[in-house]
Amino acid sequence: MSEELNRSILKEADEIVNHRSEEKVRQYGPFGEGMERAAAICSGMTGKKFTAHDMFAALIALKFSRQSYNHKEDNLLDAAAYIGAWQNYINEKSKMDPELAGPDVKPDAPKRLVPPSNHT
């Protein structure tokens, strides 16, 4: 079986998110910081409060929207990578502030499908 047939979207997403070269970090900065900056820019543009969580959700939604029009593996790869990066962001932030930890870390926390948002 060829290498191309053996590859997995999840393995590729893991490679993108967790094994990025130093060059990519120097070029674009840390992923989570980029989402925080994008949220600040979006908030300034719209006058509404956006969070990094909102930005992750919006990018994933965009990829799923594109996928609904035209099946492209790249849409799914990007969505999987954004989901992995979002989980990394949540893990990183919850180490700094345990109140940000999700229900899998805080068993008594209410279950949610999306993170809390101040977006109105």
C-alpha cells in the first residue's frame, strides 16, 4: 500500500499542531497567541467582545461550511488541526487558571457543547 493511502488526517493534523517547526513559530507566532490577537482585532473591528475560543470555533465552522459546498480533504485536515490546537489552548490556559478548565478536568462543572463566550 502506498504511503499516501496509509496516511491519516488525524496524524497530519497532529503534525501541524504539535510538531510545527521552529520556522513556523518564528513566522506566525504561537497559535494560541495568534487567536488571542485575532479576537482582539475582530473585537476592535466590530465593537463586540470576541475571545480566542470564539476564533477557534469560527475557523472550524468556516471549514465545515466550505466542506458542505465542496468536499476537499484540506477542509477536514484544517478543521481537525484547529480542534487540536483549541484543545492545546484550553489545556495551556487551564494550567494558568484552573477556573478555565473544562468539564473533563473539573467533574462538577456543567457540561457544554461550546466554551462560554462573552460575545453578544
